[in-house]
Amino acid sequence: MSCIRFNTPAQRAQLAAMAPSMLTPEEVAALHPAPPVTASKIHRLRVLAEDPNPKIRESVASSYHAPAELYERLAHDPDEGVRACLARNQAAPCDVLRELAHDESATVRGWVAVNYFVPADVMSELAADESPTVRGLAAWKASLAQDVAEVLVQSA
């Protein structure tokens, strides 16, 4: 028996409606501000993006604070894992995600398909992808969006 539980969007909406009043993300950020993104941090990200170890480059690809030119460079990284980390990064620019949607790796394209910040035109392309896995992920994400829309309509 699995200890992992997967809630549907309707169940999550019901749980959220029953939850006690909680702090908004803005209120939490005001109480516990993140350290500022300094020039030193950006410099470290640039240095780490050149590291021969792909796992180190993956950490840069996963960063929400990397400059756009680093994301663009990492989109051409020879390591599939680096490109996959970038594909699932919600801070990746739309143009980078558009490029990764045409990656040779179905794994990378699949991560693009489940990134919530992918433009609609890219999702249309991924829905017709040659890989059944990528098409399935695009369809799954579209069904989630539909479920959420139905819950919102019902709760209004």
C-alpha cells in the first residue's frame, strides 16, 4: 500500500475552502524576506554554469535568479538533465521554453509540457508532439486546467 496521496483539483479546492485563514505569500515574505539577489550571487551563477559537472549546471538551470542569457545558454547544454531542469523552471523566459519545446529529447519536451508558464501556442505544438508521452502530458495538463476552471465556476 502506498503512503502517497494524490488529490484531485476539486479535492484541493474543497480543502482550501475549509482551511483556516492563513498568511498570504506576500505576508510570509514580509515576515521572512529572502536574501537579496546581489551581483555576487549572479557572478556565482555564471561561474557555476561553466562547471564541468552537469549536476552543478542543473542547479543553475533550476535557479529563479539566473540572468536570461544564462537560461539561453543552458538551453543548448549538451546534458539532457540540465535542459530538463531548465524546462521545468518557472522562471525560464517564454522564448527559452519555446526553444526547449523543440528539443531532441522527449524528456525535456515533457517537462516543458507540464511547466505552467508555457505559452498557449507552445502547448498546442506539444499536444501534437511525435512522442505519445509528451502528448499525454500536454493532455493531462489541459485536463487539470479544465478541472480547476470547473471548480472555480461551481464555487462562484
